[in-house]
Amino acid sequence: EPNTNSDILNTMKEVYNNKYGKVPEVKVIHAGLECGILGATYPNWDMISFGPTIRFPHSPDEKIKIETVGKFWDYLVETLKNIPAKS
């Protein structure tokens, strides 16, 4: 389950809303598997998994929806600009 109190999640939701004019959909999907595995070992880490649209992941038919890569990259860069400094 997503940590709704996550600093990075809240920052990314705000950035997405400001950049694209809508609140992003937050959900647990297969692509977030790594966060679950790492979170079990490092429970205090604040993590998020996101990326471009991928179809048939982890299979010989894996494909990326090319037109989603630029949006993902722009969102990542904007997010990095908005991560608050830790005190």
C-alpha cells in the first residue's frame, strides 16, 4: 500500500498537479514490486516507483510507449527541482 504520509509522494503529487493540471492516480501495480522488496529490508526509506508506460513487462514482448518517455523525464526533472531539503 502507498504511504499516504510520504514526503516524496506528496511532493510528486503537487508537482504533477502543478505541471499537468490534475491530481495523479496513485496505486499499487506490478511495477512497484521493487519498492515492496526494498521496503521490507529498509522500512524507513521513503520510496516511490514511477515511469513511462510499459506493456508486457519482464517478458520477451516488453514494449515501452515512446510518447510517454518525454513526459516521464520532464516530470522527473521537475520533481528533483522541488524536493525539499532535509533538516
